[in-house]
Amino acid sequence: MYRYETHCHTSETSKCGITGAADFVRFFKNKGYDGVFITDHFFRANIVDIPENYSWEQKVDVLLRGYEVAREEGAKVGLDVFLGWEFGYESLHLLTYGLDREWLLDNPDLISLDYIHYCDRVHESGGFIVNAHPFRQVKGVVRLMPYNSDAAEIINGANADNKRSAAYAEMMGLPVTAGSDIHNKNTKANLAGVLSETKFGSVYDYIDAVKNRKVTLFEFPNTADQIQNERIVTP
């Protein structure tokens, strides 16, 4: 089985990130992972400060900085690195996969879009949206997107009421996935992700596996160099 992290924030791009992208790549390689999706925070979310006079291309460079560093390090150590990002609006966070730098450059109005029109734009372009940690609250408010999301993250290593997330996905008939939502390699929170019987050659392989419910979800404590006490969940 091949092991993947699907939800990772780097210090290069995410304001809340503690660990750098290269360190994360080595961390996951040593943990026995086969790949990692870098999903740094999107514009208007918890992205690092961007100068107002930056061009759109420069802003995209900032968004993808963590991913680019991770990809370069992954090529050195033998860990596959894939691109995603996390759109955020208050408690609503949408992990987005299947789009690339060229798409970002071709859509300079993304910063002005609300979450409904953002989802529409992503889907029009063939992108895939995962409702991250659906029941994480911000100021007592939970925002769900069952009709605009393609899947739900029902295991979040940062522990965002995973039981309710699983019940929500089941009720709405959504495919499911899992991720650590990791910002710091030294976290005491659990690690999580997906197992696949086949290797992901691209982000589209991951999307197809989730859509067709061909991933197995896992979670385990980040307490040792090797995986221990792993909890497996078959969707």
C-alpha cells in the first residue's frame, strides 16, 4: 500500500506554518510516506503577508512558494510532492486539487470571489474540492458545503470533531478522505492520510481514487520515528 499526506501547511506560505517545506518532505519520507500534498492557505486566508504592490504573478509565486521548495526537495529524497491549496472563509475551508500555476495565472480575479463563485470556477475548470474539517468552529459557527464539495475530510489529525464529520459525509453521500492538517513536524497531534493500492502518478490519480472510494484512511500518533498504533478506516 502507498501512503500519502493530503493536508500540509508550510512556513514558506502559510502564516500559521512552523516547519519549512524541505523539512516536511524529509519528515514524511522518514515516516514511510510515498507522497505529500502541499495545501498552503489561499489568498484572503491565513497566507503570509503579501505586499500590496505585488503583481498577480508575484502573488501566485508566494502562494506556491512552499510547494516549489517541497517539490525540489522531494526530487532529491524520493518523495512525490503534489499541489493543492486551502481556500478559507471563516470556518469554511476547502481543500482544492487538480489545478495548477497556469490556472491561477489565468484567473487573476480569484481574490475577489466569494466561496460559492470560487467553487463554481474550480469545478468549471475540472478541479476537485474537499470540505476540510467540516465541524471546526470559528466563533461558534460551523459552515458546511455539501452541494459544492466533492468529498469530505472525515479524519483530520488536528482533531476537528471527526465523528460528526464522518456522520455528515455519510448522510450526504460524500466520498471521504483524511489528512494531518499539519503545520509543525513536532506537533503532538495525530498524523493522518490515505492509503492506496496503486501509486499516485499525479494529483488526478488521487482525485479518481477518492471519487471511486478506493482509498483507505488512516490515523496514528506522531510519537515515534516509525508508524505505531495505526488506526485504519475503510470508507
